[in-house]
Amino acid sequence: MMDQSAPRKTAVSPGRPRAFDEKAVLDAALQVFWRQGYEATSIDDLTAAMGLSRSSFYGAFGSKQAVLEAALSGYSKTALARLKDIVQGNSEDPLAAALDALADPNGGTKGCLLVNCITELAPHHPEIAALGRRHLAGIEQILAEAINPEDPGAARTRARAFSALALGTVTLRKSGVAAEQITETLKEAQTVLR
């Protein structure tokens, strides 16, 4: 028998289900941030690209920074998985394949979204700095495994040097240096670092 003095529990509804695909709207936001940068992107820019009303935007994400963090987290996860697949799928020279993928000599002047955000925001946004460090550590781990699959820990410093090389070439690409020059730079630097 139920105790009549105990407070009655009422069913709590889970709320209205979201009427949008979160991954799709975050991908749309990511493209806006990538094209314009964080500071130059307005809430109106985001809601237009994401196809959300302001109330849906704030109800789902809370703030512009929260959208950026969610979009960057997804970007990082996808990019690291792709890089790992490239390394594991190239038995001839997995390190060279990884460096080429990171540098992306034919990728145009957009640069790497995470590098762009680290440069723009890390000094003033500790959350973005931490996300950037985790992403860079993930790249280093993948490169270390490509350099020395039996003992990646022993290759960590070299992996960091290769990572710095590849990400440095992204700066060259962003400034408009020709793809052929970036490819030659990567090859030359690899001979020195190997």
C-alpha cells in the first residue's frame, strides 16, 4: 500500500524534441566561423546559416562560444579520425602521408580551423586553448605512432617537430604560397627531421 503522506511524484516530460539535426547545424556554424573568424561572426550570421531562430539557438546552445566549442570538438574528432585512417592506410610512408594531409598544400587560403581559432582566441579563452592543446596532442600521438609503432612514446618529441612543420606550412598556404612550394618545403624539411 502506498504511503499517502509521501509527496506524489509527477511525470516529468523530457521536453520537446529538437526539430533540427544538431550535427548539421554545427557543421553550418563551423563553416561560418571558418570563413569569418569568431569575432567577426554575429549571432545573426550563425542563426541564418544554421537555420535556427534566436530562441532555438539560445535554447539549444546558450551562447556563441558554446556553439564554437561544440563545432570545434566535432571538427577535432573528425579530423583526428581521418588522420589516423590515413596513417593506418598507408604502409609505404605513413608519416609522409600524414604530413601531406595536415599541410594540405592544395587546400586554399582558409587554413586549419583549429589553428585559426587557437591564434585568434586561445590567449583570451582558456576553453579554446585547452581544446587546441588536446587536438595538437592527438596529432602528435598519431604522428608518433607513424614514426615508431612499437614505442610511440619514444618518438613524441620528433612527432611534435613534424607537427610544427606541417602546421607551419598551413600558415604558408594561408598566406597564398603556391602548393608546389609547400610540397617542396615539406619534402626538404622531412629530410632534415628524419
